[in-house]
Amino acid sequence: MSPLMLSLAFALALAASTLVKFWLSSRQIRHVATHRGEVPAAFAGSVTLTAHQKAADYTVARARFGLLALAFNAAVLLGWTLLGGLNALNGWVLDASRSLPDGWQAMGYQLGLVATFVLIGGLLDLPWELWSTFKIEQAFGFNRMTLKLYLADMLKGLAVGVLLGLPILALILWLMGAAGPRWWLWAWGVWMGFQLLVMVLYPTVIAPLFNKFEPLTDVALKERVERLMARCGFAAKGLFVMDGSRRSAHGNAYFSGFGPAKRVVFFDTLLSKLNGGEVEAVLAHELGHFKHKHITKRIALAFAMSLAGFALLGWLAQQPAFYMGLGVQPSLSAPNDALALLLFMLAGPVFGFFVTPLASHFSRRDEFQADAYARAQASGADLSSALLKLHEDNAGTLTPDPVYARFYYSHPPAAERLAALAS
């Protein structure tokens, strides 16, 4: 592999992925706008024209904003790589690290490089996140977050990232330099252990930093949910209501935790919109994912893909062309492990983008299976009405472009889900 060949391959992949994204988003905008004026026949009796048009306008607004963000992110990625941005940052951090004590220079340089890169990336993304939250979401009545709460969440997220991220990053960087040619296998094991630890800590330690979780107090609904879980052979540590309305009007429900420590969490926005039967049907859908072992399979797939990723990184990190082909001159006087990590994080998604439709296909298949399970354990009619309400309340378009949906949608379009439920 020569640096020139890698540069050409990366440039072509970046150009191709960006053009495909532009083409798909443009199709989505045209298709949704074209069908804005009339509610689809299948929904004529259940969705108002006003709600349909709001969903169309929301979808188009987000897609147009996404086009601007896409162009910006592609330019930033090109700047970091082939235009030498990361190389310049690396030189600056390397010079600054020389003022550290001798025993701390190597690790201090590497941690400093990653931390500085992440900080700059966060600052570049910040205006886009603010506009999305306080302009688009606000304009369509979804945002309930104040600027004060947004900043508090950002600071809490930064603190959690530092407390959890820096130690695991330091350990992986140390393994890259000290564990020999098979360092990637040890690093993968450490990373998997870290992921499992986060899954355990999230429900009881991390999530409560951002939201309040109160036990479900609706006695009738609680009994109904407990009967459903008993029928499905599902054990949970508790049923909780989360104050999702503090930040957004969007509703949701999810499971977290492992084994008997699993928790069922309902957004308060969800409970305010659905009746007892509909809540039961939505929960039965989520139980369907556990029944069909979708969660376990996805975790196993993530583990396997991360193993392949670490193995590939282990090989690429030893290739000078990997660095030079992506616009970075590897250092002869300092470890290049942090550089390898950053370049892999930058280039990986560009090449991985092209498997998106395959992942979306299998995700939609899982959703159909979970819907079928919910219809068997609860009420298909209740699940259909719940899906309609959630589509309306979340302003999900009923008329997505078919190609865009096949490529991106992790859940089947509403018309397909309802038709499957009714079949």
C-alpha cells in the first residue's frame, strides 16, 4: 500500500459517500414536499392534514439543515486529513508536551493530542447542535430545553467523558506501546470490559445525572405491565418514569441493565399521549426484541466488529503509508499510537458508510419481528394506534422517499408497519 494509493482511495470514498448522501437527502426532500398536500389514503381517517403537513415540513427542514451540516463535516474531515490539519495539530501538541517531566512526556503528548482533537471537534459541532435544538426543534414545538439546561448537560457530559474516557484511553495507548504485536487483542478485551461496565453503570449512575427517574405510580398501568412481563417470562428490577419532558416533547420507552437488574423506563411524554393498552403494546414490542434475542445478537455483532476493527488498526498502525496517505507525517521521536487511533476514527466511517443499507435492512427485519410478537402478546390494534400517535406527535413523515428509507431507516415506514400488523 503506497501513500498515494491510500490518499486516492480515501478521497474517492469521501467524495462518493458525500455525493450519495446529498443524492439521498435531495430525493427525500423532493418526495416529502411533493406529497405534502394530501394525507395518504391509508391514513385519511386517522391523521389530519395539519399534522401531515407539519411532519412534512419538519422532515424537510431537518433534511435541508442536514445538507449544510453534511457539506461542513466533509470539509472538516478533508481539512483534518489530506489538507494537513491533524498533522499541524500533532506538531503543536508534540512541541507543547516537551515541557512535561521526562516520565510523562510520551503519555502526556498522546492524551493531549486526543483531548485537543476532541475539544476542537466539539467546538466545531457546537453551533450546529445549538441551531438544531433552539431553532429547528424549537420552531416545531419539540424543544423544551433551556440554554442553562443545555450547558449543564454539556458540562456533565464532559465530566463523565473525562472520568470514564481518559483512563480507558490511557490504558489502550499503554497497551499499544507495551503489549507487543498482539496488543490489539488485549486492547479489544479491555474495550469490551469497558463497554459492559458502562452498560451496568448507565441505569443507576450515569443516567440519573441527567434525568430524574421516579417509580411508576399508576397502579392500573403498573399491574397491566407486570401481567404482560409475567406472560412473556421477563423479569425487571423496577418500572420507572423519566422526566423526558424537561428536554423534548418526543416520547419513548426503553430497557436498560442486565439480567434481573433490567429496568423498564417510560418517558413521561409517552405516558401522557398513550392509553394503557397502547403503552402495553409498545412495551410488548420492546419485549419482542428480547424474546428474539435481538439485543444479544447486536451486542455480539458489535463485539465481533470491534475485534475486526482492532485487528485492522493493529496492522495499519505499523504501516507508514497509513499516516502519510491520510496527510500526517509520523513522528520518529514520539509514539504514533494516538495518531493511529485518530486517523482510524476519521477514515473508518467513510469506508463503513457503504454498509449502511445492509445494517438498516436487518434492523427493519428485527422491528417487524418485534411487532409480530407484540401483536401476539398484547393487541395489534393498540400497537397500530400507538404507532400512529407517536408518528404524529414526533412529526414523522408518512411519505418518505422509498430509496432513502431503504438506505437509512432502521424502522420500517409507518405504512409498512401498519400493513404488516393488519395482515
